[in-house]
Amino acid sequence: MGQDPGTGTLPMPEPLDLLQGTLDMLILKAVSLGPLHGYGILLRIEQISGGRLEIQQGSLYPALYRLQHQGWIASAWGESENKRKARYYRLTTAGRRRLQAETEKWHRMAEVMAGILRATPEEV
Amino acid sequence: MTTLPSRLRSWLASVLRRSRLEREMDAELRFHLEAYADDLAAGGVQPREAARQARLAFGGVDRAKEGCREAVGVGFTDDLRRDLRYGARMLRKDPGLTAVAVVTLALGIGANAAIFSAVDALLLRRLPVADPDRVLFGITMREGFDPFGMSVLEFAAIRERNHAFADSSVGEQRSFNLTGREVPEPERVPGAAIEADFLGTLGVRPQLGRGFVAADDRPGGPAVALIGDGLWRRRFGGDPGLVGRTLDLNGRSTAIVGILPPGFDYPNLAEIWVPLQSRFHGLPLAELAAHRFGMVARLLPGVSMEQAEAELQAISRDLEREYPQVRRGWSIKGMPLRQGLLWDLNHRVERSLVALVGAVGFLLLICCANVAGLLLARGVTREREIAVRRALGASFGRVVRQLVVESLLLAALGGVAGALLARGLLPVLRTLNPIETLAFAGVLRAPQLDGRMLAFLAAVTMLTGVASGLLPAWRAAGAADLARSIQQGGQRSGASAAGRRSLAVLVVAEVAIAAALLVGGGLMVQSFQRLHRMQLGFRPERLLLLHMELPAGPYHAFPRRAAFVEQVLQRVRQLPGVAAAGITVSAPQTVLNMPDAIFTVEGQPPPRPGEVPIAAHRLVSAGYLETLGVTLVAGRLLGEQDRLGSQPVAVISEELARQGFPGKDPIGKRIRRLRPGETFPWMTVVGVVKDVKEDRDNFRINRPVWYLPYAQQVNDYPLDLVVRASGALGSSGAKESAEHGDPARLAPAIRHAVTAVAPAQPVSDVTTMPELLTRVLATERFSAILMGALAATGLLLAVIGLYGVMAYSVRRQTGEIGLRLALGAPPAEIFKMVLGRGARLIAAGLLIGLAGAAALSRLLAATLYGVAAGDPLTFVAIALLLAAVATLACILPARRAMRVDPLVALRSE
């Protein structure tokens, strides 16, 4: 039947919103410590999470493209350690502000959640 | 903080450099996989195995790429491009349908674009003055008469007492004989005398030199003038050195102080402006009350046009109290400048234009309905393809989107063709455009294919595409039973209820709109016909008119004027081809000069306040009335014996006889003119003629007119020479020789005759009476032709559409019909069934359409003459016409239904 013209590709599994937001933050944080290419970002996230977080490789690049589309990160082509061409991402000023704002929001949320989860039947 | 700017930039960059996006994405992901594989290999895995593991761990590369594309927003453009390519392929596969649809849409879109452009030029486009919506145009009105200009009395009062205007100013129409060495041939140029702040009120500044200052405008001030851009380029080659030179205007050496910007020719197509240099105080009352001026005023910020108008009317009422002798029955009227320029006092022009826009919009709706019908029919043949796509996961919205893109593509093709059509129509519209404007013809009468029109075209095209495509797309995409469709193929017997409803809606809509269009067209055509056949009171055929203004200097003494008149007539009458000639101060239906006089009848009590006995004041030579071909009702016409020194006489019109001498015989009675501060001799009425339509704007009524011998009335009015060409009607009834019949051919000889009497006397505004009348009725003729054409086209399209829909509907029901026939139903019953259904829909459409037309036609009421907006005869005739034609369109499909072969129909089931 060949390429179906009307439907595009088969539908993708919807990423969990929370996961998407978290991934974004992780990427911004990783890049805030210094410019990296995509693979490097992956490694760094695993590194700073002490190996406790494993990122789905397939969802990394769409996230990177989205963040760049929105202006939080910017990219430039450069040379990797082994002299191969790679695209490097860095945090923009707007991105830095965004990371800060999101981090604050996360902390606040964590406090609120912790408070709720700590509540005993008597306190309610 | 909004990410919109960044997203837009990113999207744009991705779309424009699509291949680069893909390459870089490729390279990036490849690098990632290689890096990962390297790391694995460093841990001891074989390179090839490492590569494989890397790919597995990554997951779907293509899926990731698609995700990236979505993230950047090119997914949407991708889809669009795919839809367009697919749509184009579908359209190519069915060239017949595509061609018909495109032509239909092109017709509708093109007509709309052309009309929009013309209406835009007249009603919307910017005029070459500052902020034209805040400029008021002032005139005065008298009950039952053509509007007049402003008098000093009124203007002075307005200036002193108003609170609505930042600025107000007057100007007077003048014309100038441009003579002298600079000018090879004497030319009469229209112009104006304006106050110093006239241009300032309009916000217009000269492009070279300076405007007028207060010092220029005092009585006895310098002879200075401003030249218009057109004249400057035409006669003086755009030479900037003209500023500072002098020209001979009306025999007076005048210094040119400035050139006005292009496109500005206000008032009255002026090309030369001089300062008014008039006193406004200390003038005798008669002069104060003379209505010579055109007034413009600029509204103060925050004041509305209505407020200004109300104030003008209040001032007018005050003046009526203060100066009853001259102000009885007068009122002051203000209107936006544009309306004044179109001389659209009763909004007739505006209404006609709006009706036109409405009609052409209706035509487009019919076109959309036709195309929608085509698409609906085609949607069914594509049921299978769509069902398969839906089954493979395409959402309802996705399919609808793709189908709408297809119809947008059709519309786009129609739009391009329509643009070409509009471009071809514009020159036609421009020449046919009857609407005369007092000024700024360069803007008002020049519709163009410009940015605005293209934007309008684009918008209309998009709307058309959606309007004609949405319903069919909806129906097609939602084809209910997918499984059955896929199994059993395209043509289905038993049209679904929803499908039948859609078709029914189309039929009713088309009939209704066609009905409304036909009513509109029918009314306007009838209106024009009544106007055309209206009794003029004189014989217009083979009449030639020429206008002359004798300059004040050499013709200051009235005997010189009278001598001029006699000599010119003597020479002209002797020319070959001239049957008769006469001179008047204002020929019927001309607007250059329209003098009036208040009259009073001997022995009758003086007119009461509120009564204004006014007659059109026409000073004519002997033989004029015969030349015009008026009908004598009683007594005699003016003759050579009526000259200076003999008994003052007058010939009056029937209306004047009715008003002045109700129920009595006016012959032998005496009548005279009333003017404050002056006494006129009594005149004896010697003749009564049938009413002549002297007025142009008030052709719906007959005004009182009196004709006085030119030689007996001292005046300095301009002259209209009226010449009747002889017609060579052979006794055998042979055709008229064109040479004899056409009065225009006499023009050069007549000019020559005039020049022989007075060298350097310009002759202007040469036209034949039939031409003039065509111009007078031009708006009505234009509307009638256009509306008639639109109605006829609409009818044709609707009938075609109707036939198509009915034929299609029958085709869809072939199976059901075959079944019925096989079960023994007589063919005649089938025929009745099909025809009956059609007839019901037509009836519904007629009802809705005529009801709508009755409501809408009320808007036309002001523009109609001699026929009421709700004229029952028209409505009935159109109902019958449409019913008959529409039924005919249904008969063919009904007959085909009758002839269905049951075996064939059932077999294809």
C-alpha cells in the first residue's frame, strides 16, 4: 500500500507530563554546568544523579529540540573530544532564569507534598 | 515571559532550511549512536555488536526524529504539504469536476473582487485631504429643489455661531479663460475662488511654492493663483519655474504662487484657484443671500457629524426668523465630504452600491453551493478510500482537514482565475462607471488591482474554500459504516438520511438566493425603464449643447452680450446641417448654472411665510423653445418681437400656471420677479408650455419654470447654445444619413462661428443631449445592467446546480428505484415521486427566498423610481419564472429515473 498520505506516522505513546517537565529541568541543569552535546547530557544526568536516574534515550532529543525551540537553550556545532563534529548545547540567559524559577517551584512543591504526605489522621 | 518570538524564529528557520534541519538531525543522532557504541566497545564489546546494542538501546531513531520535528513545529507544515500534494493529485484525477468547480468559483470570486474594488474606490479609499472623515460639506436646500450652495448670510452666521467646527471656509466655482503667449490656444479651465484658509481647512499643502495668505484674500488684493498638478504637467510640462511667472487669466495678468499636490481638484474639478477677495459685510441683502459658495468645515475633535448637522439646522432656523424675506423655506444641510463629493444627498448612491455588493455576494454563495454540491457528490465516490484511511487510524479531524485543504486548493485556483477575471473587468467598470464625482475622480473613479483588493481576494478565496468544502468534508469523513463501505464498494443505494438532508439544504439555499437576486434585479431594471421612458417635455434627439462664459471685462455692458447672442445665432443658423438654434442661460439637465427667481402674481396676495413660490429662471433667445422642441399648450412662444423696449413678456410652464394661477387661464395675466431691494417690471404671460425637466436631481417632480426673452433681462449669466441638427429622412423612408443626424459633427463649424464673432472665446462642455441624458441616468442604468446581469447569472448557476443535485440524487437512488420498478410500481409513479420531491424543495426555497427578498428590498426603496419595493407583480412574476425554470431542471432527472432498468439497477447492487 505504500506510504499512507493521510495519517503521518503511527501515533506515539504519550509521554507523562510530569516526566516531560522533569526531563526538561534535568537537561537545563545538566547544561547549566557547561556546554554539552546530546550524548554528553545523557551521561552527565546519569552522573550527577549518582546513577539512580536512567533517561529514555529516544525522548532526549525531542526534549532538546523543544527546549531550543522555546529559547531556553542554544546550540552550535563544534568538535568533540575525538575530533568528530557534534552539536553542543548551552544555557541561554532566559534559560538560566527559567531553571531558577522551575527549581524554586519544584522545592515549593516538594515541601507541600511532603507536608501532605506527613499528615496523620489526627492532624487533619 | 513569552516564548512566542523564539518559537516563531525557530519555526521559520526550520521551515525555510528544511533540508539542513534533516541533515543536522541525522548527523546529531548518528554522533550519539557512535559515541554510545564507542563507550560500549571501550568496555570490551565487539564494534559491530556495540553498534547494534547502541541502536537497540536508543529505541526507534525514526520515532525520535519525528518527535524532534514535532517539537520544532514542522510537523504541521509537513502535514500541510502532504495534504496539498495529495489534494492536487485528487484534483488532477478528476479534471472535469476540477474545471467546472474552478470556473464556477472564478466567476463568483472575480465578480466580487471587481465590485469590491469599485466600491472601495468610491466609499472607502482615502481622499487627498487630511482626515477626510472629519470634514463636513455644507449645502443648502429648498423644498422640492436641487440643492444649492451656501450664501454669505448663512456662512457668516455659521462661522460666528458654531461650536462644532475647528475651521470653516468657503470657495466659489469659477472658470478661467487661460490665454496669452504661454498657451497656444485659449483654453477654458475650471477653477475656484477660495478663502485664504480653505486649503488649511482641508489640510492640503502645495507641493511647490506657497498657498494663499490673508493678505491675498482682501478685497482689491493681488492677482495671484494656484495651479493644479494636472494642468501643471499637461500644459507646462511640470516646469518648477512656473512658480513666480504670470499667466493671463480672464484677461488679467496673474502671478502663480504655488502648485497643488497631485489628485487634488476640489471643488468641482478645479485646476486653477484664486483668492476669493470678497467682503462679507456691508453687502446688499440680495448679494448676501446669493447661494454661490461651497462650504467645507473641519469638525472639532469629539464632535460628531450628527451634532454638527443639528447645529447647522438650528442656525438655519434662527436665520429664517431673522431674515424672513430671503430665508423662507431654506435649510442648511451638512454631510461628510465623501457623500458630498458623490452628490449622494439621499444616500441613493450609497444604497445602490451596497445593494450591488450584496447581490454579488449572493452570487458567490450560489457558486459555493454549486461547488459544495459537486464535492458532496464526489465525496460519496471516495467513501472507500476514506474508510480505509480511517480504519488505518486517521482521525476524523485529520480527514476533514485534508478534504478542506483540497477544497481550499480548488478555491485558490478559482481565486487566481478570479483575479484575472477581475483585472479584465476593471477597465470595463471604469468606463461604465456612471457615478460622477464633484472632485477627486483620480481616487473615487479609479478602481485598481491594489494591495487592498488582493487582500480581499485572498480572504474571499479562503472563505469560499471553507464554505464550499466544509460540509462535504464533514459528510465524507464521517461516512458512518466503515466496514460496510470497505466491503461493498462505492456507490450505495439508499442515500443516507444525512446525505439527503445536505442535498436538500443545497437545493433550498440555491433557489432562495436566486429568488432574492432576481427580485433585486427585476426591481432595478423596471425602475430604470420607468425613468428612461419618463416624459422630458422636450425632444432630445439630435440636440447639441455648447457652453460659453463671456468674461466680465469686455462684456460688462449688457448690450454687448445681447449682440453676441444675436450674432452667434445668426451665423450658426446658417450653417449647413443646422435645423434650429437657440441660446439659454441653462439648458435642461445641465448643472453648470441653475438660476432661480421668486415670483409673484399680480392681484394675488403676497406669499405667506412658509410658501416659497420659486420658478426656474431661464433667459432664452427667440427660437430657443422651438429648437428644444417643447410642446405649446396655450398662447405663443417667444419671438423676435420680444426685445429690449417692447412689452416684457414671459412663457411659463404648466406647473407654474398651476401654482400661480390655479384654475384660471394665465394668458394675458401679469407676473413678476421678487428680489429684496430690487423692483422688476411686470411681465405679461403670453404662452404656456408643457413641463420641461430642467432639473437633474429632482426628475421625480416638475418644477415651475419661466422662459423670459434674453434681450429683455439684463444679466451676466453664462450661455448655453443649443443646436438641433437636421435629420435627413428621405421621403421613401430611407435610412438617415449619419452625417446629417449626428449633431456632434457640427461642433467644429459652430466653434468657428463663435470665434468669428468673438475671437479667443472658449467654447466648452460640448455634448449631445442624448449623451447628457445617458450621463444623468447613468447610475440607474448602471445599477440596472449590473443587477440584471448578476440576477441572470445567478439564475443560470442555480439552475445548473439544481439539475446537478437532482441528477446526482437520482443516481444515488438507482438501486431503490430499480427495486420499486421490479416490484411493479408504474414508471409514472417514479416520475411523480422524483419530481414531487424536487417541487417541494423548490417551493420551500421560493418561500424563504421571496420572504427574504421582501425584507431586503426595503433597503432598495430609496433608489427605485415608479415601482414599489414590494411590487407584487414583480414578486409573482419571479416566483413563476423561477418555479417553471427550476421544475424544468428537475424534469430531466425525473425522466431518467423513470427509465431505470430494474435488472441493471439491482445487479449493480
